[in-house]
Amino acid sequence: MNGLVIVLIAIVVLGAGYLLYGRWLANKWGLDPKAKTPAYTHEDGQDYVPSSKLTVFAHQFSSIAGAGPVTGPILASVFGWVPVLLWLLIGGLFFGAVQDFGALYASVKNEGKSMGMIIEKYIGRTGRKLFMLFCWLFTLLVMAAFTDMVAGTFVGKGVEGMTKATGYANSAAASISMLFIVVAIIFGLIQKKVGKMKEWVRAVVAIALLVVMFIIGMKLPMYATKSTWIYIVMAYLFLASVMPMWLLMEPRDYMTTFMLLGMIIGAVVGVIAEHPTMKLNAFSGFNVDGSYLFPTLFVTIACGAVSGFHSLVSSGTSSKTISNEKDMPMVGYGAMVVESLLGVIALVVVGAVAVNGTKPEGTPFSIFSAGVAGFFEKFGIPVQVATVFMTMCVSALALTSLDAVARIGYANIWPLFGSANQLLSALVERTIGLVKAYAAGSATFRVEGLQLIIAILLMALGLIIVINSLKAYFKAQKESA
């Protein structure tokens, strides 16, 4: 199969899903463009900040498009490209996008409250306590994986065997990332001072700042060890959690989105120009190296199809900056559609470099970066520039996101993380269903999705427990013999 055909099919299906099913949901749920949103009724200049549709979309997309849509499809590609593609399209349109949009809708209709508070209102205080405890533990897992991943992409020295080119690319990407933080604050202050700025002017300024930051970052790379970057990343996370939305997160996400969209567009153009052949097996079987297609595929591909953590972004930050309810379909449903497309691109990239019908050696990020950089080089972009750009994009996918991710390459952690992720999604699905049931007496596609996610979750957890128990049992029997 030609990779171009797969990408075109994905674009048509995802676009049709957004225009048809997304709009149907918006009409079914009853959005009121005249209603005052929480961004206005609770405006405080800190969290509740009325923002333009593109600004909120940029924040939503850059926050949810983390490691998942790249890591998941590449790891799951061992089962073949057909089941991966089907789950990305079906899961993205009918589960992930509905959940993200639904969480945003529920929060905006409930004064911008987070999902935990909505759970307390519709399910009870005990449900809220359980949800918040789970989220706290979940966040610790995300923080550990997130920090280690970003620090690993920034490290420029102190690693045995690291080539000069790799050290430079990592250090240049680190320098650009640090500039991102400083420039984002300046950009935010300028917008606050100027007031309402035309969208095309903001876009031009953002792109111009991106170009300048890349030039400076490549001229002045920052070399540091991994431990040093861990401390710096933790300090950045603290700043991002306490500073006003308009001052750091929104301008940073706004600029990052243009960079990530540039990566996606560049990859799509590269696929159109190169017509890469899909070297992955179409279907490798229901059992691959001891891993069963069901439920492994559905908990491995999380963020590209459905991720419970996206609901925390929808209800935690995006709902507090929505200026008009009519913007919600693009922000909630549309951002997830674009993320699913990113997952499809990751699948096509790994398919182009597959060896003997399966993914090549290396981490998902290294496979993805090398593949897309190869597309850029075909257009005459210098190898060094393409490598730095992709390294920066890879780090940005993690740095601007609180998506649920686990450490790359740890096969024993990823299924556990994926199962926890889907449990969170199941609870959100249930809450959204109750919100709709109270409002209109209809759960709108909630029951089927909830049942599937819970079934997959329970089967995944059951299989993990059984497999680990059997391994421990046979190991004990062998040692006693």
C-alpha cells in the first residue's frame, strides 16, 4: 500500500467526521453563541481569560498532542498497519474527539469547573475523591516520564558514545526551548499591552519569532548534562503552573502550534512527493511475540485515539478561556482530529522505514524524527537544520503537554500506563453521559463507548495480572526444583 493513499484516506475520513459528526454533536448538545462563557463571568486575569478561538485551539492541541500519538502507533505497528489505522480513525472520531469535546462542553456549561468538581455534582463526593486521587497519582507518573523524556532530548554532554552531531542537535533544541519560554512571556506582555490584535498579525508575529529563535538557538547551543536539564525542566513546570495563562502558557502554545503544524504539513507534503511504500505488514496476527491484539492495541494507542487525560486539559484550562460556545467544536473536537492525523503520519513514517514487515530498532521518537527529517532533506533543507527542527518538535511534543505518557521503550510500563489512562477516560465518559442525561435525557453515544473502554481496561489489567502471576509462579517452581 502506498503511504500517500493512507494519508489521503485519513484526511478525508477525519475531515468528514469533523464536518458531519462533530457538527451533529454540536447541534444535538445545543450550543448557545449568545451565552456568556465562564471566561467572562469569572474573568480573573489568571485562569479565566477570554481568548480567541485560534488561541484556545492552539493551547488545546499543543497540550494534548504529546508523546502518545507518535509513540503509540509506532509501538502498535507490530500488529500491522491496518488495525492501527482503523483504531486511530474510529477511536479518534467516535471516542477521543467526543470525549474531549464533551468534557469541554460539560465544563463550560458548569461555570468552568474541572472534571473533579463536575463528578462531585453529578456522581457524588466519593466519586470526586476517587477521581482526584487517581489524577494525583496519574500526574506523578506523567511528571516522571515527561521530565526524563525532555531532559533526554536536551542532553548535549555526559553521555558515552554520543556523536558530535547528536550533541549539537540536542543542545540547539534545548537553547530554542529556553528561548521559547522567555519569548512567550514577552509575547504575552506585548499582547496584553496592545490589547486585541488581529489574528493574522498575531500569526505573522508568532512565525517571525519562531524563525528568529531557531536562528539564535542554532548559533548558541546550550550544552548540559541530563541531570542539569531535569532540574531546569522541573523549575519550568513550576513556573508554568503558577503564572497567568495569558503570560506564558497561551503565547507559548500559540507559537508551538505553528511549529507542530509546520511539522505535520511538511510530513504530509513529503509523503505526497515521495509516495513511500508501506513496508509494514497489513496484519501480523492476533498474537505477536506473546502480545495479543486485543486488548494490547487499544491501550498502546491511547492519545491518538482516546485519552482520559485530555479531559483534564478540556475542563481544567481550555474551558476557562473559551470566549464563545460556538468555538467549542473546533477546540474540543477539532484538536483531537488533528492529533489523530498526527498518529496516522507517525504510522506512515514507520511504515516507510520498516524492516521485514515490522518497525526498525530504536525508540519511537528516534524513528519518527529520522523519518520526517528525511522527508525535509528531500526538499533541499540541510541535514543539520532538519535534525534540529525535528529534535525541537519532539521535545515540544512533550514539553508543552501533560499528556499521559510513559518512558519510551519500557514495554512493561506502557501497558500499565495505557490501562490507567483508559480508566480515567472511562470515568470521564460516564460523567459526560450523566451531564447529557440530566440536560436532555440522552447520553448521545456514551454507553457503547463506555462499555468498550471498560471492557478493554479490565481485560488488559486481567491479562497483565495473569501473565505476571504465571511468570512468578514458574520462576518459583524452577528455583525450588
